[in-house]
Amino acid sequence: MVTTLNVDVVSAEQEVFSGEATFVALPGESGELGIMPGHTPLITRIKPGAVRITLVDGSQELVFVAGGVLEVQPKGVTVLADTAIRGEDLDEARALEAKARAEAIITENKSDIDYARAQSELSVAVAQIAALSQMSKKH
């Protein structure tokens, strides 16, 4: 029986995480997904939020993704993220500033394009703030 799975989290810019894990949890398009070794193959879109990776030693790695695609194969998990940031690299002040900026654009509602872009930026900022909150609860 397989007890670990290989996990790769990559973005267009870089490989953010690669290693062995016993469990991965992330925000799927239809809700929270939990992946364990031997999971049924799957491809699905993911929403902005935290990818929580439980390592073999029991510690947890947190990676923020701004959406993307999840692929699960018998021996591994690949997250192809639009943007991926390691948990320790998240900046709460920048996330709060981005949230305030997006909320201001939504309030002004100058055009449909600005509104749609602001809604997207707001959801990413809120997901980053939630990920930071999860990290602070861990410590």
C-alpha cells in the first residue's frame, strides 16, 4: 500500500514546492478537497486559497494559490497555479491594501471590466488574508 504521494506546486514563474506528503487539502471549485495516497485520478479547477500539505514528518507546508488546476494521479499531485506564494512569503499588509483597493473600485463601479477585475482581485486578497489567518493559528 502506498503511504506517501509526490506533491508539486508550480506557477508560471517558478516551482514553489516539490516533495513527499501524506495528505493535501485545497480549495476545489466545488468545495474543499482532501487528497491522500491512492486517491482516484482527478483533474479539476481550484479557487484562490491555501494548499495545505502534510509532510511525512507530520509538519505542514502552506502555499497560497490564486486559482489554477489540480491533477491527481495514483502516485502524485500536481497543482498548476495561476500564482503561487509560499505561506511564509505572504505579506498581510499588502493583502489588506489590495483588498481595500479592490473594494474601492467595486464601490466606484466605473465599468464592467474594472468591476470584474476588482472582484477577482478582491477574492484573491480575501483568500490571502484567510491563508495568513490559518498560518497564525498554527503558530
